[in-house]
Amino acid sequence: MIDEALKRGIDVTLVARPSSLFENAKVNIVRGELTDSALLREAISGSDAVLSALGPTTLRHPEDLPITRATEAIISAMKQTQVQRLIAVSTGTAADPGDRFDWKIGLPALLIKHMMRSCYNDILGLARVIRASELEWTMVRVAFLKNHPASAHLNVGLYGVSRHSLTVNRENVAKFMFDQITDRRYIHQAPGISTKEV
């Protein structure tokens, strides 16, 4: 995502955990806990938008909903600094009221629910607090991520309504998320995005 921002000439402030080894001289890096209110206000103040790529990273995900709690802290800091635009990564596990059944999404969500309960609960928690936030939010729901170059063709829309594949390229996710800073079509929506099979 950072590469995409820099290609577009966007000034980036990155909030990184204290243990993160990420370094980039072209990026303003603020290190600390993702629930530190003062740190988040410092990072967010004056921004046009906040992009969040928070999500489970291991099978042994903590049960205390760290992603949900971090998202709550981000939303609070955004309100305090009067930043309205939030674009966040989510997954098909967090269903949208407008979704219809799609086995390609429903089956993995069912497996996560029964085999990775703490991940499942945190994904639902993230979606719940974003929807309740009253911000100008968009949740970009993705399936299995690939490291291939960006595809020129994307499926975009609700699951079971729009046709979707099982995968999407990380570069496409970054491009789509940064497009949402100025594109208002998906405010208060949670489109799925996937690579179109051509």
C-alpha cells in the first residue's frame, strides 16, 4: 500500500507497532500501540483520510478482539480530529445486509467461524464498530490475497449479487483503496473486490 501512495504523490503517515521493522525515508512513521489515543490523534490530525489494513495475521489470534479495539481507538481519534473518511480492509466473513449466498465466500466464512473463532469474532467486531461510527466509511472486502501484478479487470460489488472469484491481487487492493479517497460511490458500503477471470 505504501508504494501505491508514493506513486500517487500522497503524503503518508504510517502508524506502526513498536516491534515493526518497517523503515522508509519517504514516509512519516509513528510507532506505538494502536490503542494509544494521543499517538493516533497525532498521526491522524490534518489528514484527508485514514486507510486501515488491520486484520488477523496468525491462526492463534488473541481472543480479546485487538483489531476491534484498535479500530474503536482509530474512530475515536478521527472524530476528535474531525477527519471523516475511513477506508478499511475487511472480508466476506463480515456479511453485508445486501449480500446473497455465494458458496465461494460462504464456505470459507463458515470454516473460519468454526475453526478460527477468535479471528471470526474480531472480523465481525471491526465491521460492527465501523458501521456504527457515523464516519464516511467504506469497507473493502477481500478474499485470498495474491502477490501478482495488478489486474486490469476487477469484480466489484456485493457477494452473491456481483460475480466474484476467490482471489485478488494485493496491488489491486491498494489501488482500489486509494481510489476511494476521492470516489464517493461506495461511502457507507462494503463492496467485495476480486480479480476478474478473463
